[in-house]
Amino acid sequence: MSVNSISFTDSSLCPLVSSVPSFQNQNTLQVLNADVSLYPNPFSSQLTFSLASNEKTTASLYNFVGQRVLQQTFSNSTTINTEQLPEGIYYYALHNYKGVFKTGKVIKQ
């Protein structure tokens, strides 16, 4: 499996957050997608992360300028209170002891 990196940038292409790996192997990515549930999307007052395993995982949520606005460590699943967040697009990264294994985008309405 090879790994590419993804960087979040602003409209001037200035880096906003550290690069996070993205899995290039589509078969591996499909397996990881099947093991992670994130709901609802769009969300309003709560966002739930659920994993098929009980492995210790950290979920980080970043705003559109790349600032980490929430971080939660959990095993199996967690529901995060998001009432304090303004509406908009957010990016998440899930990582465990092996590193980042899932990234994506969610919308707060």
C-alpha cells in the first residue's frame, strides 16, 4: 500500500494544517470506509463516530481555515457535542497508533 499526503490550504494556497496521509490503494480504502461510520452528515448539535473495532482512536475536527476545533479520543464510538460550532464545512481526521487512517469532510447546518 502506498500513501500520499493531503494538505489543507486556504484560497491563497497557504498551508493551514499539517499534512495527513491518504491511502492510495482503493481496495484498502474501501475496507476502511466499511469499518468507520460518521453520522449524521450534515450535522447540527451532535456528530457521532463509530468504529467496527475497539481500538483507541482520536477524532480531530478542523474548520475551513485548518484550525483544530475539536478533538476526542475514544474506543468503538463517541458522540461529540457540536452546538458551539458555527455552520460551515469541517474536515476530520481519524488516527490510531499506526497514524491517520481516515479523513473526510462534514457539514454543520
